[in-house]
Amino acid sequence: MLRSIYLFVLIALLALAGVWLADNPGSVELRWSSYVIETSVIVLVAALAITALMIAILINIYRWMRASPGRLGGAFASRKRGRGLDAISNGMVAIAAGDAEGARRAAIEAERHLKGAPMTLLLAAQAAELYQDDRAAKVYYDRMAENPETELMGLRGLIALAKSANDLQGAITLATRADAFKPGTEWVLKELLDLQLKTRDYAAAAAILPKMPRGKAAKNSALPHLRAVIDYQRALTKLDTEDTLGALTLVQSAHKSDPDFIPAATLLLKLSPADRKRDKLVSAIWARTPHPDVVSMVKNLVPLESESDWLIRAKTIFGSAGGDYRYSNFALARAALDAREWGDARKYLTNLASGEPTAIVYRMLAELEEKANADAAAARNWIIKSTEAPQDPLWICNGCGRQEVKWTAHCPSCDRFDSLHWRNADRGEVDGILEAEVVQEISAVS
Ligand SMILES: [Zn+2]
């Protein structure tokens, strides 16, 4: 309201001034050097007013631009950003396709537009890795690791580089730093655990396990089994320093974590004091995991025992109910053969042969014919039959297929952790080994 009154008064004053000027036309003369400008006062006033208006407009345009630099500069920057992002996506496609040169060019283009943005560093590092230029990749990952925003991503790249250079201690240091930076990150814990196992630092590995995420992993048997294997290895370390009690505690916890883990079960038998509790443990273990390693361990529990005494003891342990009937027959047939009790041996082997005999049953039958009857021809026939029978299980590496008689935490061939599993070899794969075995057996028997 006040503003419109003010405007009205202003227009009225201007109109009055215009009328007054028209009524009183004066003249103005401007002289500059040899130029003379002659005009009326009214024209001069109009020229001044127009000039003032122009200046006001220019000042306003200048203010408007200064207040928002993004309006003009922003359009330019967003085009630059768009190009940078295009370069990054092209680079990612090149990396996925394994095109090292394409990735490198895209990384340079992205850096030109986005100068040091986290994604350009990552792209540059990955392009360098594709070029197998680990030194350049390390420089980029190092730069990422210096910035809290990209530290974890940078560390991940550095850990992978350290591992590929076989610098396991360096990788552990980096992973520990990543764990301190963001505690509880799943991939960091897994990486750290994997590295500790690779370097055989089982105590450190055991310390990581409680930090592992609960939920899915804890529900299936993987985590308890892992704990059992680690505690078993720690028990072996204690035995190396003759700390039998420490070893017993650890192997007890290993057996509790995974009662199906045979090495822990057998070591627990070995370390348990000889009392009725141990007898109960033997029955429980045999009922749950009837395994040849358990038989060997039970046999060794009584030192300097004669083969005949062992057969009597084996009959009371494996002959009673509980455990797999077939595995009991295996154990008793072996004990009878060693005790030279041919009648018993034949009885157990006939039991086994009436089921689904594996190669070892035929080999024991050959042994019986050879030792009891000195019948080399019959023995040879059983050996030939054993080559056609299904193979017996062994500790076989899931990674490289290596076959072992004894379980070890790391595969002796490919060094993979906990890869040896008690299972039947694929017949196709073991043919070569089978033939060599047969030749050996035949030459031993005849
Ligand atoms: Zn292996």
C-alpha cells in the first residue's frame, strides 16, 4: 500500500517535472576539444535518465550472476561430471571384458574430468591390475587408503596385492588395520581368518571366531566344525610343548563343537585317562563315527597288547550292539587276521562279502587264502576281483583330489585348509593309482 502511494507520488512528480521542463525549454551547450553539442535541457535529462537505467540494469545482472556462480559454471561442471561418469562406466565395462587398454584409457579420461574422485582411483587401480602393473595399482590403492571415505576399499585392494605377492604377514597387518577401522566387517573377518589359518596361527584364528557374524553361518554346521578343527590344531600345538592337560581341554572343546570330526574324537580317546568314563566315550564315539581311525586308536590305547588279546577286546567293543554292523565286521576281520584266527576271520569276511563288498574285503579274503591255506591261485582271484569292486574311502582333498591315509589340516599338495574329506574316490580318476596298487598286491601275495 505504502509502496504504491510512493510510486504514485513519484510518477506525479516526474510528470510535473516533464510539464515544467516543456514549459521552460532551456538550451545546453557541451564543448569538448573541437566538438560542440547543442541540445535542449529536456533531451539532456532524458539521456541522463536512460544512462542511469542502463547502469542499474547492468549492476543487477552482475549481482544475479555473482549470487549464483552455479548458474553458468554449474552447467559446464555438470557436463564435465557427466563425461567423467561415462568414462567410469566405460572403464568398468572394459575391466569386466578384460580389456586392459580400454580400461586404462577410460581411467585417464575419467581422471581428466573428475580429478581424484574415489571412483577414478578405483578404476585406475583396477586398470593397472589388468595390466599386471602391481606397483601402479598399489599407488592408487594407497591413495584410497589415505582417505577415510575410501580407506576400506583401498585396504581391500592392498590386501589382495599383498596376498598375490605372497606377503601374508603384510596382508595380516592390512586386514588388522581394516578390522580396527570398521570392526565386524564380514569380508575383513573372513580374510583375516583365512590368513591366520594360512600362516598356521591357530590361536589368532580362534580369537577371530567369536567376532564372526551370527545368524546364517552359525545355524549350519560350518562354524562349529571350523571351531573344532581350529581347537584340534591348537591341541596339537599344546602337545608339541608337552602340555597334555592344555591339549586335553582343547580337544574336549573340539569334540564338543563337532562330534563327527574324527581326528578330534580319536585324539580325545588318546588323551583321556584310562577309566570307565573313557570306555563309555569309546562306545559313544564308535556308535556315532565308526571309522578305521577310531579302531586304530582304540587298539593303541592298550600298549604291548598281543594280537589275540586285541581280538578279544575288539569283540567286546565292536561286537556288541551300536555302531554300523559293516564297520564292526571290518574291524573284527582285521583283528582276526592279525591274530591268525582263521575261522573268525572267515566268518566276518563272509558277512562283509554278502553285503556290498568294497575292494578291501577282497584283499582281506586274498590275505586269508594266502596265510591260512597258502592258496596263491585263490588269493590272486580275490585280488583281481578287488580291482572291479568299489574303492574304499580315503581322506581325499576337495581342492586337488589328493588321497591321503591320514587327515591333516592343510592338504599336503595344494595347502588348502580343511579340504581332506573321508569319501570314495571317483573311480575314473583313480584308475592309474588302482592299477599300481593291484600290481603291488599281486606281487606281495604271490
Ligand atoms: Zn589338495
